[in-house]
Amino acid sequence: MEISSIVSGLIVLVAVVAYVTLAILALTQIARADFPDASTRVLWILAVLVAPFIGSIVWFAVGRPARL
């Protein structure tokens, strides 16, 4: 086995783990967040499930309710 194939496999593994972790963290925070109505929560969950990478990034950038 070549070292380059090991390294590329490791890079893919790290990327997949990061991708899944990001989506799980976003879904966990969405489930725990306080929303004015249930439909907002459902829309955020759908956004993360349909497009996990983009939905998670958007959630962390603009979706989280402000903490006081």
C-alpha cells in the first residue's frame, strides 16, 4: 500500500467525521434552542437534514438565538 493512498484515505475519513459531527452538533443545538414557535425549529431541522453542510454552517452563522 502506498503512503499517498493512506494519506488520502485518512483525509477522506477526517472530512467525513467533521461533516457528520457538524450536522449532529447543529441538530443538537436546534433541538435545545428556544424558538417562538415550533415551525421555526422544524424548518431548521429540515434545512440541516436536506443540506447538512450548508444548513449547519448557516445555523451556526445566523440561526442561533442570542444568549443573554
